[in-house]
Amino acid sequence: MREDHITSPIGLVIFDCDGVLVDSEPLSMRVLLETIAENGIEIESDTAYELFLGRSLTTITALLQDCFAVDLDEAALERMRQRLYAVFRAELRCIDGLSAALDGLSVPYCVASSSQPERIRLSLEVTGVLARFEPHIFSASMVARGKPAPDLFLHAARAMGVEPKRCVVVEDSPAGLEAARRAGMRVLCFAGASHATGKAHRDLLRRLEPDLIFDKMDGLPWHLAGLGGTQKVS
């Protein structure tokens, strides 16, 4: 451990992936909306973010069926995956400041994402940070219920051997913030990705009252050091 690492009383940092480690949400939403349009339904981008951001593919397909009568079969889902993976390989970028943030952490960390394991690993691989997280990668496919249920974060904490009250989640979505709270964990909201700049989105995040909203990832170690117990950072 470097002498200039910032220490904190926290036992584990749990990162979401999309919109926190990689700037993937606009790419994912573009491919999803294109797929939905191919099935004859047009959904506004703001509505799509409100309904689908941070949710697992299983939840998204259920919402599409219930709310829009769009039934994406396995063939359609596979085409969408392959299209998305091609877009990721060509366009996906890491969140600015992530490497500096990871360098500054003095506690264990892992990934707990609503995405499928192969998508998480692809996202981290093409952005050059996979080796920094392997093998501590957890997917909603490993639990019964995805976010906003707490199952995934609790599963990650158990696997990493840390009590929930000593975990801090870094999230970007309302579903993820709710899941962290329900898991009994503190939660920092990262609002520095390209999809999170709108006033309406930020206002929604504030109403959910995370311990902190921040938009520079390289400042994460300082925010964690200032979190201290259950004290909130203003």
C-alpha cells in the first residue's frame, strides 16, 4: 500500500459498472431503443432512462411486455446483445479518473452490476480495467431478484466477507440507490457520466438522498475518507 493512500473505516467498496466504471449508458440505451423501434414502438429517451436505467435485462424485458406489449424473444435479445457488444468494442470508454480513484483506495473493492457476466467483463476488458476487478465480479444473474431489490449487493458483501454496514456502494441509478439502501449499505451517487448531466435526473437523485452526489471519479477516495461511520458529507 502506498503511504499516500487515503484510509477510511470502510471495509468494502461495491461499484456498479454501467455509468460508474464505464460510460456505457447512452450506448446501451441507443441499441435498446433501436431494438424496440424494430418492434414497432417508439419510446422517448427520457422515458426509457426513467424506466430502464440500472435494471437487469430480465426486468427490462418484463417492463416492455407489461407497459408496451413488446415481447423480445431470445432471438431478438441475442441480436441486441451482439449489436451492443460491437458498439462497445468500437465506442466504449472508461469513466475519466477511474484509474486514479482505484489507485487511491486502501480497502477491497468489487463490481456488482445488473448486466450479464459476459457483458460486464467485455465492458471492463475493452476499457482496460478488467484485471483490476477480476475475480470479484458479481452479476444480477447470480441472485433471485435484481435491483432495486438488495439481493445483489448482499450477495457481493457475503462473497467478499464484509458486513453490509461496512460496505459503501457507488451507483448512478435510482434502482441502484434503492437497492443499496435496502441492503443496509451507505451509498455514494456518481453523476459524472454522460447520461447523468440533465437537471431532471440530478433532481431525482437528490430526492433519493444518497450520502453524497459527486461527479469527479478521481475524488472518490477523499469522499470515502470523509464519509466516516454514518456521517453524511455535504
